[in-house]
Amino acid sequence: MTLRLKLTLLAASLACATAAHAGVIKESKDSIFKPTGKGWGELDLDSMSHPEKAATLKARRTSNLTYQGGPVMVAPTNNVYYIWYGSNWDTGNGPASKSVLTTLAQSIGGSPYFNINTTYYNGSNTHVSNSVKLAGSITNSGTLGTQLTDANIQTIVTNAISSGALPLDSNAVYFVMTDSATTATSGFCTQYCGWHTNTTVSGQNIKYAFVGNPETQCPSACGANTPSPNNTPGADAMASIFAHELEEAVTDPDGNAWYSLQSGMENGDKCAWTFGTTSLASNGAKYNVTLGGLKYLIQQNWTLLPSQACTMQYP
């Protein structure tokens, strides 16, 4: 469910995840995996403990993505809310960085790139819409400090909703966009660059994501390249992480819709760190897509049509 670190880190994380369950159900060549929300799969212990269900899933086990019956975000428009977390967003290149990421959220919908997600559908054969709206944004100067746990990140989202700063919107993904001084203690820079998940607020299923800023903490691990297309290394890196999490949240919001039974990977995971054909900007930075008049280097996404593969556009 996230834009991850290099493949070596993914492999190490997967090994740790499976080892943790080794005493209960051992991993084998026929094991069934499900998404964790952080870029690697974990053994689907519930399914594997039920022989009939396990047999059905094993017959469908493949490295490709298959539909597992869960909800998909198929409303006419996919709303996005930004929570700018940390005080650095208002100093230095913070305002310019916010502008780069705001333009991305305002422009990604309707693009050939986001249209890839329209190849995904729910159980009623209703497809994802190629429409994204930046429906709102707020600033949180850092109320929970700079060392955020996963629970802290959830609290930032739920507090924003319960306080009325942002509306309760079950047809949206809330993004906690951290500044360069803030980290996530469950593995930012070492196991992931971002992630997405869901929770319940006032009886409604709410989708949210964490997108970390790697500019000073881990530029080589999470893609903060210099030069960067817009001369905002942290934001330019976050652009690809944002796209990754958005496309996963839309097609697999609860971790039980579209993913690979063989690995637990979602669409963004399948194409992490692949960018297709790139061009050079005037400052020498690589980019592969122009949105809202700005150049971005954004990872490819996994399409279901005409055959499953990584691509930068559909059709």
C-alpha cells in the first residue's frame, strides 16, 4: 500500500514479517499473502487456517493482481484532503513545496496517468473514475511532536475531522503530509516512504495515508533527488509517494480488494521505483509527466488492461 524503499529493503521486511508468524503457520511455496499497508505482504493466517478457503485462494494464487471482493472507491469523484503537519511548511522552501504538491492533487485527476485506475472495478463491475478533487487542506504545526507513531498519525486525521477542521468524508483519502523535521517511528526511511490504511470515524469508513518528507532524513532511500524537477527535493519526492498511496487507496482502500495473493502487493507496490521513459528538465532533473504546468518524476502504476503491467498511461 505504499511507495517503498529499494527492493532489498522490501525483501528484508517481508522476511521479518513472515518470520514473525513462523511458529503458527510456516511460509511455503503455496502461502497466501495479504497487504500490510506498508509495502510488503504478510501471511493471510485467517484464510490459511480454513482449508476450503485456502484451497480456493491457492488455485487463484498469482503474481498478478486479482479481485478479492472488498470495496473499491468508485464514486464520480475521489476527494483528497491534505493535512500539512509540522512547522517547516511555512518557512524556507516550505511554501514552494506546498504549491508543488497542491498543483499535483489539483491536476492528477483527468490525466492519462490517473486513468490507469479506471481499469479497476468493484463487485458490481463499477469502475474507478478518472476524477480527483483537492477538497480541502489544513495546517497542523506539530501538535504531537516530530516522532509520530502510527497511532499518532491516525489521531491527527481523526482530530482534524472531529474538530470540524475537515469534513467527515467517506469518499476521500486524508493525507498527512509531514515536513522535513518530522518522522514516523514505525519505519519511515528504513521500511517505507509512505502508507495508507483506514479507520472508522462516527460510524463511517475513513481512508487516510502518511506521506513522509525525505529531503533531509533519507534522500537516497525515498527519492529526494538533486536537482529535482521543481527545485523542491522533498516535495518532488513526496509527489511520487502521494501518487502511489492515492492509487492504492482508491483501488484497495481496506486491503481486501485488488492485490496479489502471491505477495500481498497492491498496484503501486508492483511498480515502485519504475519510471518508464524520462526526459530532462532545463535544470538537469529527470521527469516523466507534466501536470498543471509542472514537471514531476512519478512512478508507474499497474494497469489491468490490456494486460497486467506497469505503465504511465491508459489507454
